[in-house]
Amino acid sequence: MLDEKDYQILEVLRDDAHLTINRISKETLIPITTIHNRIKRLEREGVIKRYTIEIDHKKIGKEIQAYVLLTVNYSLPTGKKIHQMDVARSIRALPEVEEVKILTGVTDILIKIRTRNIDELNNFVINKLREIEGVDKTQTMIVINEL
């Protein structure tokens, strides 16, 4: 069970996972040894799954961010049954895809993608995404601003 110190450590790491244990100790006023032991425990217990980076996508030429709502056709005309998780795994394998979420409700899958431009986005949706077996309908929403 997590306590207040664990939440403090997680909050600091969430803002900057690159901080040293010494710096986390200074920001939280928790002793260095305690920080070290707690981070190791949080990693071991799977609370901290991995450390990652935040990329400036404009600087790497991936300026278009979009979300795609997708519905799955669970029964193909051939009679073959499609599983939502199999469709999601096929989508996740595409290089443009950053995240895939399985949803409840009218939409089955939510996809977050990044492309260089609108033409690449169009190509992704029409020639890659819609070609995956089981993909029924898509609705693409382009992000125009991010806070």
C-alpha cells in the first residue's frame, strides 16, 4: 500500500524522471536512503513500470498528432470471428501509432498517432489502418493545440 511519501516521490518523478535521488530528496525533504529504497520497491512492485522521455515532436518532424476512434467488425463476411485485442495488437505494431486503448461504449478502440503531415495521416488511415482485418469504421480527430 502506498503512503504519502510514495505519492510525493511519484509526483516528482512524473514531472521529471531524470532527477537524481539526491535532487528528489531535496525536493521532498525525504532522506536519500529512504528515496532509494522506496523507488526500488515501487519498481519491484510494478508501480513504476518504466522511465520515459517527452519528445518535442516538431523538432523531429512529426507535427501532426491525431486520435482515431475505431469500431471493430467482429464477424467478417467469410464467417471468421475477429477479436478486439487482435485488432488492437495489429494497430499497435504500426510505426505511426503511439498509444492504443480498448474502450467501452460505441467506440471499440482509441488510437493516438503522429505523422509528419496531413498526406502521411491520410495514407496511414486509408492504406494502413483500414486495411487491417476487422477494422470497420474510423473517425479521425486532429489535435490543433495542446496545453
